Amino acid sequence: MKTETKTNKKQAVLITGASTGIGYATALYLDKAGYKVYASVRKEVDKQKLIKAASSNLTPVIMDVYDEEVVNKAYQQIKTETEGYTFSLVNNAGVSLNGPLELIPYSNIKMLLDVNICGLILVTKTFLPLIRNKKGRIINISSGHGLLAIPDKSVYAASKFAVQAISDSLRVELRPFGVKVSVVVPGKINTNVLGKIIDEREKMIDQAQPETAKLYSTQMEYFDREVKNLPSIEAVEVAKVIAESLNNPKPKAQYLAGPGAKKMKIFARFPRSMRDNMMYKAIYK
């Protein structure tokens, strides 16, 4: 795969969740490659950061992906400004949530499902006329946890399995219109997310009943160690995979980015009983 992709046709793309990580790196990478980039963020400070880092071809859009009125307004703006462009969508916006189901506040669960599933569906549904008319692409960012559900990730894995399912359905549903749908599956990304995970873990434990939290302490300690030890890749490496999917005349249905994603793909092929026993013994050895 080439490390830098230059587009030789007029292409526009909306990237959701572009304030940090994969979304931010992809917005800057595609901007440099000559795309007309729309980068959705939630805060004014993130909008200004993108303006300073990118060319005038990149337009930050303040948008909550699960706010129907705001998404429709963004659609009208982008539709007007992309006449003559092929238009594609990168659904990257998402939040993570770690912890045993019994300890996770329901408000956090609902928020994750609103963003990771309902937000993706709303943005895709809203922009489909533009994508379909311009024969663009849809690229959904999943996770290794969308290939294999493990303890401590039940809610997050559910959302990423949903991303896989939506993508599989749309890939055939939109095929008559020349719209290609791909899933990019990143492993661990080298960002500050680890510190955030630990902070959220401590907050969750503080809010839980002490005797209940103690029941899951061995499991949580195991996964905290595992996350620290997993090999990671830079977010720009995922941006390169996304660019490949946008430009390849015959894109893959699924792209794996990084060793973590490849490991999950292999492990997912094991028989369920074997996987369950291996995981249980690793945690409670």
C-alpha cells in the first residue's frame, strides 16, 4: 500500500468524529491528498484546531451525529457545496466503554448506543441520497471487538458487531447503485485513550457498590494489564487504509489495520468452547 494517495478526480468526503485519533488523522491525510474534506466535531476548540492544521479545502462541521436536526442542516450545506464532486462518507464517530455490565451505569450504555449505532445510522441514512447519486463510498470504522466479543467489553462489542451487521447489509443493498461499502477494523491506536480508560474505570468503581465491584476485580485488573501490553499503531496508519478503500476500484469488504485487529480475527475463528476456556483460564489462572 502506498504511504500517500493523491486523488486525480474531484472527491468530497465527510468524516465524523474528527476531533482526535483516527478521525483527525484521516481528515488531515485526505486533505493533503486533495480531497474536499468535511470533518465533523462537537466543540468549537476542535474546529479551530482543524482550521489551523489543514488547508482551506477542509471544512470543520460542528455536529452531534445523533442530533437529527443538526445532521440534516449539515446535509443541506454539504449538498450545496459539493456539486460536481463524488461524495463519500467515513463513519468514524464513536465512544468506548469498558467494564462488567453489572457495573456500567445505564446512562453511559444509552449514550454509547446513541453514538456508535444510532448516530452511524442517522448520518448514513441522511447522506445516502448524496452518496448514491454521486456513486460514492461508505466506510464504517469498526474495531477488533466487532470481530470477537470478550469480557469487559459487552456493550462496546455489541455496538461494533452492529457496525459490522449494518455494513454487510448495506454492501448488497446499495450495490445496484454503484455504492461500495467497506469496514475498517483498527486494533489499538497510539493515543491518550488508555489514560481515559483508566480514569473512567476508577470512576465506575467509585460509583458501584463496593461488594459488587470486588466480584469483578480480578477480571478488570486482567484487562487493564492487557490493554497496556497490546502493540499499537499510529492513527495515520488507519488513515492510509481508509484512503486505500476510497480509491481502490474494487475495495475489500473488510480491512484490518494493525496487529491487534489481526489477532482478534484469528482468535474469532476458534471454536466457541475453546475460546471461552482459553479466556477464562487467562483471567483466572
